[in-house]
Amino acid sequence: FKDHSVEDQAFNLRGNAYLAMEENREAQDDYVVALEVAQRWDHDVVAAEALFSLADLAVSEGEAMKGDEGSARIKEAMPYIKNFWENYGMDSPLRRQMAVMQLPVFIEFDRLDEALERLRAIIKELAAADDVMAMEKTIPHYTEAYMEAYSAEQLRDHYRAFEGISLDMKAARAILAVEVIRIFEKVA
């Protein structure tokens, strides 16, 4: 597929195959090539996918490693995340997944509030679209990250006054309420 319009997609797919076989270095190499080719061809969707895959791989490996080595590997995801948001994030179908996946990275850099702000904006969009399935997948991650720095009482107050989610957005309000109950049961 060299110099063909699907070359970037082929490298992304091969990277996914390597990842499934737990051959992470080969997967990373293919994602890097996919990114380079996608940028050369101006294939924004494929470039965003490659950046997501590179960042996700760094986070997954870092979380498995533990300690300073794990922390360092997680931090390696930041350039990919930054590139994603600066160049592709506003239009990418991977926005929600990137906002969730990047949480450990921003925690490592002591930038939790920045990560929460981005995820909060996406949750507002999901609530406005009444995308229940996506909210059910996203809000628990927001909750867990929020609890890294705040108390259960602060979470309850925050979710009651969640900016951009009005009382008539019943599905979103219900998911937020369930999360508060889950956290209070967890800390009890």
C-alpha cells in the first residue's frame, strides 16, 4: 500500500493487530508511521486515531508498570494528547475517548482540573444530545477522576449544580445522581 491513499489506515490496522498480539513495540512503530503518512496526506481522522492509539498505548503500559517507570511511561502520552487536541480534537469522533483516556496523564502532571474541564464540556454535549449510552460510559470516569482531589460531599454539590445540565435533562441528571449514590456507598 506504499504511496496509496489507504497506506495510513493500513499501518493503523496493522498496529491494532500487533497490539492484539501483545507486540506493543511493533504496534507503536506502526502507529507512528500511520501518523506520519496521515499527516502527509492530510487524513485528519486517521491522524487523530494514530495519536489516540499512541497515547492509549503509553497509558496502558504505564498503568501496568507501576512506580516511577510507570509514571514516566504515562507521561510519554502527553505530546500525543497535545497534538490531538491542537490539531484534530474539535472534529474527531474520538474526542470523548481521548478525554477519558487522558485522565491518568493529566493526574501525573498535576493538571487534573484541566482534564476535568475538558471532560465536563464533553459531558455537557452528550447531555444536550441526550446520548445516554455515551454518558453512562463517560460520567463514571469523570467521577473517579474528580474523587482524586475532592470529597464525596463536594461531588454531590458539584453534580447538583453541574453547569450546562439543566433539570429537564433527565437522563443526565439520573446518571449524575446514581454516581453520587455509588460514591457515598463506596465511602460509607
